[in-house]
Amino acid sequence: DGATLMGISMKHLSLLILLFQNSTLVLMMRYSRINVDPERPMYLASTAVFFAELLKICACVLMIAQRTGSISRTLYIIRKDVLEQPGEIVKMFVPSGLYALQNNLLFVALSNLEAATFQVTYQMKILSTAIFSVLMLNRRLTRQKWFALCLLMIGVTLVQLQNVGSIRPTSSDSKDELESEEMLEGEGDMGGEMQDSSSGIVEEDMGPVQNPIVGLIAVLTSCVSSGFAGCFFEKILKGAEADMWVRNLQLGISGSLFSFLAMFYDRQRIYEGGLLQGYSLMTWVVVANQALGGLLVAVVVKYADNILKGFATSLSIIISGIISVYFFDFEPSIQFQAGAIIVIVSTYIYGRPDAPIPGFIRPHKKRQSIPPPVKYNT
């Protein structure tokens, strides 16, 4: 509890890291999907997930080398615990395949949903994880946690009402609005040329029309995949003693195989433009954040209890909402604000320790009076 790094408490440092990871990944991924250079194509999500898995493998090998302090010892561990135990990698096929699916769906969701909307809706993974933990791990949830899950569903439903109740402007809508503005401001042929060029830029910037229904389906499927994969991973590892970095290395190897298979869906576009088509500095930052962020959280999570993790999640929702308003022209409705508050409260309630039953509710057992011994007259 008293561990520090550079004079900073590890508990507070873990809060900052969790907050940074939860906020920046969603915002950067959203920015990379909507802020497209008109002179280059959109990068492929399948290749980004594949490169993230490769980077994760490299990071795990480096961490094993750092812990052993010897290259020969590192190679021995990799050969003994990874190469000579293919069965352990096979065990990872189910969770790694689901994680690969989840990571690809995150790109689909953030291509169709605002960052703040995604951040709130993605908390449904708490519900899926809770349900699968009951079904697969035979855990029992208290009434407090079930109450928090009910609040979570209500909050997410309110947030999604903003997408159902409002029509997101499409490329043609933006073009019509821009044409009317240019007709008022411009005149003659010059105005027409400005109109055509500007509308063309808008079409390139907007890219494909964003579909909130597709985004909602993607994020909900990702939540179910995350919950099942997490519980399955915990079940197969229960009782097994293995180094965390070795397990992550095994998971990364099997995950890279599934990510490679996922690239066959985009094989035609890869053949025409290559693996790195559309990549920019921001794309590589997103790939590094997705690959290293999860490993970094796994390191610091031992210093963060459930309350701290819930607090970081709640703050990341608020930060994502504020940044989306100022940088992504996001206009939160009353339903969204109410739903976001409910989700934040439910996250806090679910993560906090179960409250003791108040004394006036807790039944008191009446002390049974022992009758005095019966005396017989002799």
C-alpha cells in the first residue's frame, strides 16, 4: 500500500494510468476513423488489430527478458513454456479469437458512434461479465450488484435514445447545407467552383455514412465477447500457476493467428493498396495504445481496487464527453446526460464493497433463556 514511484503513490499513479488508458484509446480511435486525409484511403481495422497483436508479443518478450535479466534464460522460458507446450496455446484459441473479434468491432463501433456514446454503452461489458461469471464460474451476486446492473441497463438505454431520436447528418445532408451557404456567400462561376470543391472535400472527409444502429450492434457484440472471453480465460487459468507475461505471450500468439485470418476479409483491398495503406502517425499511436495499454493496465491493476477502477471509468466517461463536445461537435441531449450520470453511479455501486446490512434491518436472534435446573425433593 505504501509503494511509491518518483515520490508518487502507486495507488494514485495507477488511477492516472487507468484514466489515461480508458480515455485516450477511445478518443484517438474515434479521431483516426473520422479525420481522414482526402488524399489517402482509410486504414484497415483488420491490419491495425494484427499489428497490435504483434506489438503485444514483442512487449511480452521484452518484459520476460527484463525479469530474467538474461537472453539465454528468456529463450529457455519461451521454448519450455510456449514452443514445447502447444496445448497451452490451443487453450487460448477461444478467448484470443473473441478478443480479436472484439478489437475489430471496436473500430466498427467508433466509426459509427460518437466517442462519448461509445464510452457509456461499452460499460455494458460489466453486465455481460457478471452474467457469464454466474453461469460459468458459479459466482453469486448480491442484491447491491444486481441493482447496479439494472441501473446500468437503464442508463445505457437513455444514452441510446439520443441516436434513435435524432438523425445524424449524412454526406448528402452536409452537401446540401454547404451548397445553400455557398449560394448565399459566393456569386458567379467562382462561387460555383468553390461550392463544388468544398462539397467534394466534405464528401471525402465524411467518408461512408455513419450508421448508429451498426455502431450499437458492434459495441453490444463486443461487450458480450469481452464478458465471455474474460470469464472463459479465468476459468481455464483457475488453479494454474504461470507467469503473467508468459500467459499474455501465449494469448498474443493465438490472437495474432486469428487477426491474420481476419485480414482475409480485406484481402482485395490489401492486394491493391498494401498492408499499410492509409496509415499515419495517429494510426500507429492507436495501434500502440491498443497493444500496450492493456498490458500496462494489467501491471498497475494490482494497486487499484474496484472502487479506484470504477472511479477511473467514471472520470473517463466525463472526460470523453467533454472532449467530444469541444473537438467532435458532439451535442449531448438531456437523455444522454441523464443516462451518463446513471451509468457512472451504477459503475460506482457495482465496484464498491457490499454495504453491511443496517442494524434496524438485520434480524436479531433472541437469546434463549435457559430454564433453571429442576430440583427434585428427595
